[in-house]
Amino acid sequence: MAAGEPCGAGAANMIEPLRAIERALHPTEQQRAALEGLRLQVAGMAQLIATACPDYPLLGPMDRIAAVADRLNVMLFAVMTLSPALPDFYDSLGDGQKTALERAIRQFRRPADGG
């Protein structure tokens, strides 16, 4: 999240990578159904993460720490919720699809230095 960017802005941008992945994979009907299920789960988790952004002024250090703890708990829940479906989907891909997936994901990675 860039400085000055609203708290929930990053979560809303999770759907476009899934669309790019679908375009790159040319999934079978079964894979398309699994990907659509993932898309729905990601959309729900993105909405949940966005709601974890405080909509009230954080007046002191303890308020900020509490807000960060709440947000991290929500993010951990989202990761744990999505984690079981990801390996199943990945295992359904052929070698060529896995290569295409890696290429599609690479274009959405942020630089490690944040810039």
C-alpha cells in the first residue's frame, strides 16, 4: 500500500490478477469452475479486509496498535480461508499451464524494495 493510499484500496485490486490468470491458463471447464470459486472467495476476503480499515480517528499509539492487530487478524483469517483451495487448483494444472501461471503472477509482483 502506497503512502496516502486508503487502507482498503489494495484489497479491492485482487480480482484483476485472477482475470489475468484465467486469460493466461485457458482453463478446462472444471478448472474454470474452480477458478470462479477462488474468485468468489477472494472477492469476499477482499471485502472483509477492506472492512478491517478503521473508519474513526486513531488518536494515539495504542489505538494504532489495536487497529494494526485487528487488521492482521483479518488478513490471517483470509489467508487461512483461501489456503486450502489454492493447492487443489494448482495440482489440477498441466505443466504448460503452471508455466503460464508463473508468468501471469510475475507481472503482478511488486518490487522487493517497495519502489
